[in-house]
Amino acid sequence: MATPAEAVSVKRPRLESVDLLRGVIMVVMALDHTRDYFGVPGSPTNLATASAGLFFTRWITNFCAPVFFLLTGTGAWLALSKRSKPELSRYLLTRGLWLIFLELVLFRCFILQFNFDYHVVAITVLWALGWSMIVLSALVYLRPSVVTAFGVVMIATHNLLDSITSSNPLWSILHSPNIIFSTPGHTVFVAYPLIPWVGVTAVGYGLGQIYRWDSSKRRRFLLRLGIGFSVAFFVIRAGNVYGDPFRWAPQSTHLYTVLSFLNTTKYPPSLLFLLMTLGLPLIFLWAVDGHTPRLLQPALILGKVPMFYYLLHFFFLHALAIILCFIRYRQIHFMFESPDLAHFPIAQPPGWGLPLPLVYLVWIAVVVAVYPICRWYAGVKQRSNNPWLSYL
């Protein structure tokens, strides 16, 4: 009997470990978005109010965005086996512009919010990914070592800018999340500043070079780099001096002291946040290099169609939220409204929110539901020569 991965006809070889990591992260990502639509409103990282279970639910999903950006750069390097540098540059430029358009227009209206009022526009991950690709489209003409150094310096030093406070919209776009446009009826909020996400993508481009090495050398490097990132996180975080704008502090219990230690800043991602969230994925790449565990074969399929899965799972989550809202309240207008940032992407009605175990159940159900559609689309992409399919 064929495995799911074998059932999709393969037209050209792909690097399975990269697709596999991307797919695993896509599955984990859906947990955070399920919590957005179905969880009890409130901050999952506020140690004064959040349970340990809620904190760790959010913490594990923090790995998603750094891996997306890292593998975007790695995928760009691997594409050089099929494209010239000018061709790769054009592709990155056009795909970056497409992602920005998708973020601001199609995704926001048709999938995330199911409305067209633009009362609240939160500029998030697709925006930052798009700009990272656009910057990388210029960087690819430089030596890979220069691109890698550019990314490393940006990641390591950008926290020196934390003390700069400015309401200038350009500064918010670059480094400090903030509202960049506000009227009584409309708000535009930048949640994903470009620094240092652009740097993570550049480092990913440099990482791609190791996939020209022999397997044993590459695996040693991945393991050492992953362990090095993890150790660096614990050492720098313990020093409590640099690497994150917020210091950890002893709490009322040992468990919550650990939570404080792990509670690093994502917006924008601090040096410590990135060390924490990239070390384990690099070790995962080491562990699956050269083989795909049978249990993870479905994740491999999802990793081949990440954008399709991304859009589809949001649509499923929002549609399911509408159904639940109708069952509970006999009205669904809440699910089409975002009057302010506190009610984004939906206006949760009074008493809204499922217990955390049920949030996990919904998450699993949605991933299982979208998998057959993604498997079908993966087959379509691999059997087709249509270049437009690479944009979805």
C-alpha cells in the first residue's frame, strides 16, 4: 500500500527534510490560529492571568514564524539548481509583491475576516514575508557569505534599537509594532516589522549552501548549529542583560519562573526569541536528514503546498466559527465584525471561547479535514508545468 507521499507522483526531486520541517510547522501553526478563533479572549503570555497550559500552547507555536522565514531563504538558495540568479531574483520580486497584495487585499477580506469594511487592518506575516523576498531578490546577486553576514548582523544587533521610541510610521514598519494610521472608523496596525525578519530570511539563504555538502558533514553542522543556538539562548537569557527588551524575573512558583525565562519578545522577534525558536528546528533537520519517518508523511505533503494550506485552514476555521456562533447565539454577525484591535479577526460575543482541550480538538479536526484537499493539490502541482501554481 502506497504511503501518502508515494501516492503523489513526483516529477522532480525535492529536499524532503526541508519540506517535512515546513509541514510540521504548518500543523503547529494551525493550533495558534484555532486559539485565535475559538479560545477564550485574553493574552496567553500574561503570567498574571494565563495558565501554564495556555502559555505553552502559545509558546510552541512561536516556532512557526522563524521557521517560515528561515526556510524561505533556504528554498531560494535551493531554487538556484533550477533557475539562474536573474530568474530567481525576478521570481522572488514578483512572489514578494504577490504576498503583500494577498496580505492587504485578498487574504484579509475573503478569508481572515469575511468582510470588506477595513475597520481594522493588521499587517502580519505575509507582508513581512513578501518584503523579505523582495530584499532577497536584490541580495542574491551578492556572495552567499555576504548575504549570511548581513542576516547575522541584523539579528544579533537589532536589539540595540529597542530604546528608540518613535511614532513615525516608517519606524513602525521597520522595527517597532504600532498603529500607523488611525481615524474614528479605520485602524492600520503593523504587527510584523521587517527587522529582523529580513535578516532571518538572509540567514536561511546562507543555510541553503549546506545542502550541497555530503550528508555526514551536513548533519554534523546542523546538530552543532542547533545545539549552539540553544545553548546561546540559555546563556544570554540567564545573563539578563541583552537580547530581549524584557527581563525575566523570579515568580511565585518555580514553574512560573521558567515561564518568565521563556517569555521572550516576538514583535519584533528579539535575538533571544530567535535563538530559542531556531535551535530545535535545526536539530529536527539533523534528525530527519536523509529519511522521513512514516508517521510524518502527511506533514511532508503539507510542506509541499504551504501557501495553499495556509489559506485553506483559515477558511475552515472561520467557517467553523460561524457555525458554532449560530448554534450558540442564533446570530452570526459577530463573525464578520472587527470594530477594533481588541476584536480581531472577529468580534467575540459575550461568553465566547472554548476550554483549552476543546481548542485542541478543533485544531486536530481542522488539520485532518484540510489534509485530503492539500494532498490533491500537491499532486496537481507536481504533475503540472504551469508556473502560476508556484504562487499558491
